[in-house]
Amino acid sequence: MTESNGTPLIFTKGVVEEIINTVGKFPPETGGILGASSNGIISHFYYDRTGKSTTSGYTPDVSAVNEMLTNSWMPNGIFMVGIVH
């Protein structure tokens, strides 16, 4: 995967495994949030268990995601950098 400017995205092995074991195991569409620190490496994944899923789309649970970002990731220097679905 690459950013729109052609820069490769770098994921930790743990994040890839979490995506495979959640989003990758359920019927479409489920999703989650990707997080990275200032180094740009995607090192965090939040599986959105309460997001809305249909066969053709995924809508994040904005309240739950914002709460997680505010209380967990942001105080530790982790910022949302994308969505997987």
C-alpha cells in the first residue's frame, strides 16, 4: 500500500495480524481505525465492534472511536491515520 504521494505505508506485523483476525475473518463490511505515532509507522489498530456494517459499506461508530482516540491513543501520541474495511 502507498499514500497518495507514492510513499509506502509501513504496518507493524501485529497490526497486520489484528486486521487479518478481525476484519479479515468477518463477512463484508466491518472495519477499524489505523493509528501511528510521529514516526508514521502504523502501529495501532482499533477494531470497531459497534460500527454499522452492511454488505456494501461500513460506517464507524463515531462516538466510540472519538472516545477511544481521546482517552487512549492521543494521550500516548498515537493519531488516527486511516480506516480499514
